[in-house]
Amino acid sequence: MIFFLGSLQFCYRLIFFGPAGVALAFMRFGGWITQAIAKKTRLKTTITENVKMVFPQSNAEQIADKLIENVSNSIFELLCLPFFRKKHFRAVFKWEGTENIDRALKEGKGAIFLTLHAGNYEVVPAALADLGYKVNSVLRASPDPVFAFLNRCRSHRGVNIINVSEQDMYKETLKVLSRNEIVGTLADTGALEGRHIFYEFLGRKVPIATGWLTLAQRSGAPVVPTLTKKQGGTNTIMLFEPFTVTRDNREEAIKRSSKIFEEFIKRNPEQWGIFLNSYETKRMIEGK
């Protein structure tokens, strides 16, 4: 697998020396080929079944098709990310609410970008770094060589990876927040592996991780709910109004962020990557 990915990436490295339009067209062609093949596999059935678990009245097959298209394009964007320059970022990303970045950072306590496995969330840290911000991405990665390969892609533009499997998450994130940097973290998986509460989401009581709440409270860093919507070759990154977390408003903070995420998923179920994983989908709706 590593040899195949490395060979493919080498080919794209050469292509990205050429005109931006040509390079991006080849990148999107790779995504198109991948989605055409994926739709013929068991993956489509798996996604369809997972969507039905959460949205039983929806057109699950159509959502599955669109999600496969989004994920296929996202894979090639991540693969090619190390070769992105300014002109590529401008062509692939659109921004909404960028003023909220500076609002969050103005007090000098850093900012926590809370997001979901939505759109091409993988490339958001590099896109933020391309705007000139210091960005740190919190994730859990095993020693598998594939994860090491992907982390090299994720680190483009100087993004710092904080791997909770190897590092103390609180210690490392508090350190970078004290330098007024950005910390990005995901809210929709891994809740049961750490401290969590149960909260109503999409009509069910689901486990909600509280690590980000504790981090925000301890650091004083504002939380910026962040979502990415993928439409073909374009990623629209939406940055919502920042808020702070205190001992007295933790429940309100969960309610505020959950409402943003819930409304987005209801309108755009084809963006939510959770449907790729039957285990995560099932235990999310069952709470175990």
C-alpha cells in the first residue's frame, strides 16, 4: 500500500510542476476514477445501511453515492496536498466567517477549532496555515506506516500533528495555545474512549466527548465551531462565531456547538464521513 501511494504521489508531484488548472484537473480525475470503482463495491451498501440507521426516511442510496464522490475527491486532495501552493489553495478553498479567526485570537489565548468528520476536514489545518496561522491538529494515529504517510501530507504548510496515542494531549495543546496558536480537534468520534456525557443529537442520546470543553475551560481559549462542505472540487470552510467555556456554561457550550453540527448534518448528510464506518455509526446511535 505504501509503495502504491508513494508511486502515485510521485506522479502527482511531477504534474503539479505544471499549470495549476491542469494539475487540479488530473487530481480530480483521480477522484472520479476512484468513486466510479467504489460505487461498484460493498462500500456503497455499507454506507447506505449506515445512513438508514440515522435517517430512515432519507434517500439513502443517493446520499451514499454523493458521499463516495466527496470522499474520493478528498483522498486525492490529501494525497496532493504537499504540492499545493497559493494558487492551488485559492482554487480549491472558499471561506465563510474568516473574521472569526482574528476575533478568537485577539486575547492571545489561542483558539480551539472544533469540527466533525465532514467534507474534507483533513485538509482544513493546512488551508488555515496557508492563511498565515500557526495550526496544530489533534488526532489519534497508530504506528501503522499508512498513518505516518498520511501525517506527512497533513503536515503541509507547517501544521503540527499532536498524536494522542504518543503525546499528552492536554500538556501539548495547552503549550501551543499559550503561544496564541490554533488547535483543531474532532467532536464526533472517540467519545467513549475518554470522558464524555450523553446528549441528545439527531433525536438520540449519544456520547459526547468533553475533552475539548475541559481544554477550553483550562486555557481560556475561545472555541470556533468549524465545518467543511465539499462540492465537487471545492471545499467551503465555514467558521462560526467563537465562544468561551467556563465552569458555569459548559452545558450551554455543548448545546451551542451541537446545534450548529446537527443542523449542518440534517441539511447535508452526504458530507458526514461517519457513515463510512458501521461500527462508529452503530455505537453512536446506540450509545455503546
